[in-house]
Amino acid sequence: MDNYPIRVLLIDDDQDDYTILRDLFLEIEAEKFRLEWVATYDDAIEPMVNNKHDVFLVDYHLGERNGLELLNEAVKNGCKGPIILLTGKGTQEVDMAAMKAGASDYLDKGELGASLLERSIRYAIERTRTQHEQERLISELREALAKVKKLSGLLPMCASCKKIRDDKGYWNQLEAYISAHSEADFSHGICPECAKKLYPEYAHAFES
């Protein structure tokens, strides 16, 4: 909520309701919000699926179709912004269906005031931001796990030089292959057995 103005799209087929919402936003702080209005289902789809606003206020009654249908279609086609469903008389069935469909909140227009409207928008934006951050972290975790899984199974390894053959048929040094397929880095040293073979004159040093 730090980036003002917050772009709000109201989808409502009643101009009187638009006027009421506009006046409520003026009560909050006009410079905080930029309210736009469309009256039909069809006019709402394009700005919603292209995420042209920060939050969407969707009336339940939209002529022959309803806000739940719009919510479902918008989310299915890529709407990422928070959607708040507005109802004339909220019922538990509509409320539950709205939340199940992906609505961030639902508001009864008969009980709507400036402070409730602002709080609902603020919470909806923060919840959506948190959800997107969680999805990003989960995606990164899955990618990291996928990289680890690349090292599972059988790896073709040369019995002599210990190089590993990759999926393109090239032979790679063991260190290079593991570094490319994991987060591991290498440091080098000499184990006691190899040290004795390579430097027999210092063999007594490796016996202590």
C-alpha cells in the first residue's frame, strides 16, 4: 500500500452504486486511489486478465451473468490481482463460493463504509502479495530439488579416469559435472594413501 495511487477497477452495472463507491473513496483520501469503472462483464475481462489494476471490485449482479462467473473466468485466464466481491445481500453460500473461487474478500454493499472499504483493499493487496511471494519461494525450492534429483540414478563413469558422461554424450571431469548439477563447490587436497604413492620419500609423515 506504499505505492499510490492504488489503481481500482469497479465492475458494476449500476451507475448509482458507482457514484456511492466514488464518494467513499473521496472520504478516504482521493490521492490514494484512482478509481475506474466498467459496467459490463465483457468490458471487465480484458483489464482483469491483463492485470491493469491493483485491485478489482466486482459486483455479484452483472445482468445475465454474475460476479462469480467473472471471477472464475478472470482467474482462469491469468488475473493475478486481488478480487473483492460486492453483494447486495450477502449469503453464506455466495460468500463461501466467492472465497473458493479465489476472491480475496466479499463485502455487503448495504454495510459498506469508507474505513471498511479501505481496510478490505489494504488486506486484500497484502494477502495477495504474500501469496505471490510464497509461490515464488515454492517455485525456487522445486527448481533446487529438481537440480538435486539430476544427480540421482545411474551416472556413466569411466572406470579409468573417473570422468562422467553427460546426457549429450560428452565426458566431463567429476568436479565439473557435480558443480554444474548441484550447489556444491570443490576444494582440493591429497588423501594419505595417494600422498604415500606420489611422495614416497615423505611416507613416514603420513604414518603419524
